[in-house]
Amino acid sequence: MSNVNLAIGGRSYTVACAVGEEEHVQGLGRMIDEKVQAIGTGHNEIRQLLFAALILADDLHEARKHAAPAAGTAPDHSAALEALADRLERCAAAFEA
């Protein structure tokens, strides 16, 4: 295992990853930070990360929806994304309480 430091929303996070995956994880961290920065500072840290996750999940959903399926029809992930959004919202509410 290897540790990577990510700067997201003006804070530093250390995460573990597989050896050789450091650059990939840092790139993912930069993507998250871009979304957090675009959201702005009107929300607390948990909400910023929640919204960033939802925006990235929506980006992924749209990309999968418009990608040409290799074989057959692409599965519909909307129910799973909605369940994830609900769970993230409950987590954010718990942290705010």
C-alpha cells in the first residue's frame, strides 16, 4: 500500500492506495477538488463533498448513457445513483446535527 495526499476544498486528506496507483488517485482528487471549488464556500465541508460526489456520479451516469454499448444494452444505474444520493444526504444530515 501507498499513501497519497489530496488537497480538496482547501484541506489535506491522506488516503491509501495500491502501489502504482498514486497518480491515478491524485487525478481523481483533482477532479473532486474542481467540483468542490465550483460549488463554492456557501456550504459546510460535508455538503460540499456530497454535492461534488453527486455531480461526479451524474457526470458518470450521463457518460454511460451516451456511450455506445459494446454488446447489448447498457444497464440502468439510476436507481442505484438515487439510493446513493439518499444515503449521502442522510450522512450529511447526521454530520450537521
